[in-house]
Amino acid sequence: MTKFSANFCLVFLLLTGTILNAHAQVARIGILVPEIGRAQAQAQKGLLQELKQLGYPQRKDISVQVRDAKGNRSALQAAANELVAKQTNLIFTTGTRATRAAMAATRDVPIIFVHPGDPVAAGLFKSPNEPRRNVTGVAAFAAETTATRLALLREILPALTKVHVFFDSNNSFAREHLALVEAASKKLGAQVIRHGVKSGDELEASTSAISREPDVAIFHIPDDLVESEAAFIFETARQKKLPTMFNEESWAIAGAMAAHGPDYLQMGRQAARLAERIMKGQTQPGSLSIERAAKFDVTLNYRTATAIGVHFTPEMLKRAARVIR
């Protein structure tokens, strides 16, 4: 077992719905992630911490199978199938692709996910009322925080007049999210400059073509294509002195000026409490409502702000859960 795997030795319920006797048999837990980034690591850490608080400490007779696709999307389904073949008793997933792979692999093994957006909009379910049988989890519903993030950006940049928004024009979810950005920007009196792209090359060309202007920023909406070019966006924005507002702490750590997003440690703890209800035989996963993330944080990158000439007020610095210096 790897050092990483050992950190996730958790006690879970067998499918019978009874609490596992620590000396009776081995609990087999599957952890399926698209790659180990800060969000995934924090969610799993929260899961472990909360389960320990609930009375399910690490024990030597627990088997944990961690499957990290390391960014290889095509590897997720095989990894999910393998976890099921090993008679895993519960699968914990992060994000859309890992959860979808687990759902395709089994309709019986309980699946608990942590998701940054809306599971319905992401295509995991056809509707909020669709029977889920063996699936439940915690979601951040990122699109619903759009107005809050824009308002936060306006607080940082009181004279904000325009926001550049990049999005995959082939992504229906991104297009729907863009409409929310436009509606919220209109209320703030700011103009949205659309940048619909279909490839990384198009995005880089579009970013490079932006003119340097005062009181203008780049506003991020969750989108795989855009996020795959995040490093390029951050570097170009620094050169052009453009503030950037993204939707998760990890992006501010990577170079965005600011971020507002879910606390993944807390989401992992919420997932643990769902797991406990299943472990105690109180309910089946599909009958548990998908919970909303309970805590959102502001993260500020002081180094980036200084480099582009933006100054955070003392009040804004106090609001931040984390300041990157």
C-alpha cells in the first residue's frame, strides 16, 4: 500500500447496511479520482478527519484501493471497473468523470461524490428527481455563486467596467454559465466580452489579443478547455496587468489574483456524514438528498496582485481565508 493510500484507511459499512465489526472482516474502500490535486486531496482529508471524529478510526484490518487516473481520462473507466471487480464496499469519487465512471461500473456499490458544480447540469443525472439508487454526494453548484464572485471582484476593483470571459463554445454548460455571468454583470454595470473558443490554440490566440486596459479583468467560469490553459492565462494576464478572478482556491494558488469557491475539506466532512448514515443502516445512498457545500472561502494571491498593481484593502485581506504571499 502506498503512503497516500494509507492516509485513507477508513471504516465503512458493508452493503448489508450493518456497522462493520472491526475484528470480523476487512472493509474494502475504493477511492477514484481523475488526478490528485489540492481539491481532491482536501476532500479526502476532510472525509478521513470527520469519519475519525464519528468513531471510525484507521485500523490495520481495512483495505483501501486508491485509483488515480493522473489526468488520463480514458483510464477512469477501467479503474472503476477494477474497484468493483475487487468487491469494493464503497466508492468515493471527485468530479464528473470519476463519478460517471463509477456509476457506469456498478448499480449496487454505494457511491459518494464531491462535485464542484451542479450534478444535473454536468450530465450525471437527467433531472433532480431522477432515481439515483446507489449514488449521493455533496455539490458546490458553482454557477449559483457567479453573482457573488462578480460582486467580490467589484469590491476589489471598484471601477470595474469590463470582464473578459473565455469558454468552450462546444460546451453547453459553459454557455449556460456565461448567460449567468452576463445577467450578473449587467446589474453591476459592467460589460462582458465573450471569447468562445474550440481549442487551446484558439484560447491562447484570443488571450494574447486582449488589449491592456484599466478597470478590466478576466472572469473564469468552470470549463475544462479553459482550465487546461490556466497557466498561459495567468502568465499573459500578469504581462498585461489584468486581474483574474477564478472559482477555486487552487487557481489562486496557481496564479489567479483571487478566487471564491467551496471549502473542499468541509465538503469531505459532509460526505463523511452521509457515509455514516449509510454505515449505520439508516438509509440507502439513493434516498439521501445531494447536499450543497456548506462553506465557501475567499483566497487572495497577494504576489499576483502586487505584480499587476492591484492593492487589496485591509478589510478584503481580513475576509480572505487564505492570502498567498
